[in-house]
Amino acid sequence: MKTLNTTLAVLVLASSSAAYAAVDFASFDADGDGAITKQEAQVNAQLVKIFDDLDADGNGELSKEEFAKVQ
């Protein structure tokens, strides 16, 4: 069930034009350090919901590779 919820959340995140114009790593990586922190993710409620599921290595950040799962 968790996988289904994550999949649905990813689809909503990727298709939601109301939330933002495009799913773009750089638009969430506010400080340009190559990672999206939980604080940076706060600009999008859907990303916050699935953040922990996308954070495969559990380091509290999303790499470009981890974030690519939503594209």
C-alpha cells in the first residue's frame, strides 16, 4: 500500500501544474548545492509527503538521481 501511495503522490507531483510550472531539480535546490533538503522541499506539499520515500539512502537530502523518480 505504501508503494501505491508513493506512486500516486509521484504522479500528482509530476502532473500538478497548479503547484509549479515544471518538475525541475534546480527549482527546488534553492542553494544550488546539488541536493534538495527537507527545508527546501517545503515549497511543495506533495514533495514533502514523498520526500522520505524518495530519499533512498536516508541521508535527509534528495540527490538528482533520487529526485529523478518523479520525472
